[in-house]
Amino acid sequence: MIFRDRLVFDESYRPRRLLVRGQEASMLISRYRSRLADMAGFTDVSLIYGSIGRVGIGKTTVAWYVGKNVEEMARANGINLKYVYLNVFGAPSLHQILSVIADQLGLGVSIRGSSAIEALKFIVDHLYRRDTFLLVTLDEFQSLLLSPKMPEDDLYMLLRVYEEIPSKDGINRISFLLVASDHRVMAYMRERIPQVESQIGFRVHLKAYTSEELKIILRQRAEEGLEPEAWDDRLINMIAEYFGDDKGGDGSARKAILTLRSAAELAEAQGAHRILEEHVRKAISESALSYVPIEDLRRLPQHHLFILLALAELGIERGDWGTTGELREKYEEVCERYGQAPRGHTQFHSYLRELSTLGLIELRLSGKGMRGRTSLMRLPPEIPLDRMKEVLEAVIKEKGGEDWS
Ligand SMILES: Nc1ncnc2c1ncn2[C@@H]1O[C@H](COP(=O)(O)OP(=O)(O)O)[C@@H](O)[C@H]1O
Ligand SMILES: [Mg+2]
């Protein structure tokens, strides 16, 4: 037996204790705790962010952990507090965001026919009547800032609710923990919503994981998910050293964990009693060779997938960097193939920026030409184009139509 509990290796698995990033988490938890204690002002906005294209470095994990812990801490102190997590990639409208919050709060009234401001009033009033505090995570927050269809007024209304809608008893009950995967998020905020930016509480920059950090993370997974005789530290170290940022890897806990899982699966498939170095080698080389970020793709809205598909096809047909114009043309062709109307130009551009934020496309400016500078783009070189095309087509098919955008 190799696995003790397979779920431990699932993407959705959340570790109960954070052995790495515990300090950052405690800092945030104590900040919310002290805001909760000073009764007039649970209106904190804090921010966790990473660098562009750095995925799997624990941003979402830390936010979730903080939220759940603040919730528990409040409960232990007899305070009602609800943590609501939502991913705003693809930039949902304010109204869509509020519906999710209302649903999770169990508001009991439908906000479908009401305006955003009315919906906010319902929420503020609900919190007042139930004497409940609310902590909201907006993950991939940079999406909202980059989206041309998200007005500043809406961002203000959401993040500074009580300026617009004072609570009946003067007690503010809504705080935010924003998560962004783009270090430029502060600059974007300064530009679009300076009054929120200047009041940010903690800003926590998460870096890519080092080998030592990955060893701790992997050992924790192995202890929880594998049989004790099926693994040893040597194997863990080998994976951690390959992916560690200090050793030239990309510092992603996600990739390291998935690699440990595939090594375990290989051992299992061969009927081995334990994971061998050979299984680890194979798992590492597979992760390097056929690197298509399928889990990241599954999280993308439809038109982002269309753009990537267009870019893959463009790459297959002619290689090299493509221009915005070429990509746009290909994208329209893809939309037509799937019977969908293409997005307008402004939105198309904001999707491009979002995808580059995730490290899924590379963007650069061309040298000065006759008509000034133009953007050039391609898929990152480690992605095999034909495999990417296949995977995208499969993901588009499995997703069907349930999107924000
Ligand atoms: N400090 C940590 N301890 C344990 N597991 C972690 C830690 N950081 C990340 N992980 C795991 O790595 C994966 C990716 O982390 P995630 O928080 O989704 O990264 P990001 O949001 O930065 O892309 C998840 O499966 C998560 O459980
Ligand atoms: Mg994340």
C-alpha cells in the first residue's frame, strides 16, 4: 500500500496547519483580531500578493487559512463572524460579487432584481440585525483592477461600504483580505482607487518557495497521505531541490505536491511496496516535459481559453511571436468555431493582461517600427503547443458555459 489518504493530494485539499508561511498568517490573524476587539472599526483591507506568473506559492492557501482561523477565533470568543472566499478572476460585476456574498451569508432574500447599492444595503442590514461580522477574500483581485468594465465607483462602494451605507449602530462589520498575483497591484490601486490604497493595513509579499520550505510542505503531505513505509526523506528532498526557487526551480508548492503524487501513483501502478528514486525521476521528467498547466486552465473563463487556443494555433501555424492583430483575427475565428460572439477590443486587451499576470502568455513590446510600438505575444517556451491545443479543446468542452464573463 502506497496511499493512506489520496485526498491529501487533491488540489482542493487545505492543510490544517501551516508549517510554512505560518508567521505571515499569524500576523494577519492578529490584525483582524485586534480590529474585531476595537468595536467601531472592523473595516480593514489587507493584501497578500505575489509576483507575476508565480502560481502555487501559497497565496490562496494563506488567505483561506487566515479566514478560517479568524472565523474560529471569533466563535471561541462568542462573536459571529463569517468568512467568505471568492475568486474574481475574469472580473465579475459588483452585482455578481454581491450575490455570492449574499448567498453565502444566507441572506434569505433574493437580490436578483435589485441594484448593487440596494443589495449592499440588504447585506449591511443583515449583518447589523444578526450582529455578524464579515471577512471577505477577493482572490485574483488584480482582475477587477485591470477590467475596463469595473468602474472605480463600484470598487469604492464595495471596499468602503460604510462611507456609502453607514450601519444603524455605527459599528462597521466588513473587512477584506485581498489576494493578487501581480506585484503591480499597488500601482494599479494607487491609480484607480487611491483612497483604498492609502488605507491598506498589512501588505504581505509572498515569494516563491525555497527547497527547504518545499521539504517541509512535502513531508507534511507525505505524513498525512502516504503509508509510513512507502516514502522517505531522500525522495522528498529530491523533489524539493528540483522545484526550489533557490535551486533554479519555480518555487511552486503545487508542482512539487503534484510530482510527489505522480511518483506515488507510478509506484502503485507497478505494484511496488514503496516509492523508489526511479519513480521520482520519472515523475519529475514528466512534469518537465509535458508541462501543460491543466489545473490553471480549468479555472479560466471561456474567452480566456479561446485566446489561449488562438495563440496555440497561431504558434503551430507559424511559430515566433504574434502581434495583437494576428491574435485578434485568430481569436475571432475560434469564437466563430464555438458559436460565441467575440469580446470587444478593450475587454480582449484586459484578458491578455490577465493571462500574462498568470504567466500563461508572454507579452513584450516590439522594437520601434513604422507605426510605433506594438505588443507581441506567445505561449511560454516550456509549453508544447500541440499538447496545449488538445488540452484546451478538452477543457473548453468540459466547461460548457457557466462563466462570470
Ligand atoms: N505553506 C503551505 N503549506 C502547505 N501546503 C501549501 C502551502 N502553500 C501552498 N500549499 C499547497 O500548494 C498548492 C498551491 O497553493 P496556492 O495557495 O493555491 O498557490 P497560489 O494561490 O499562490 O497559486 C495548494 O495545493 C496548497 O495546498
Ligand atoms: Mg491562488
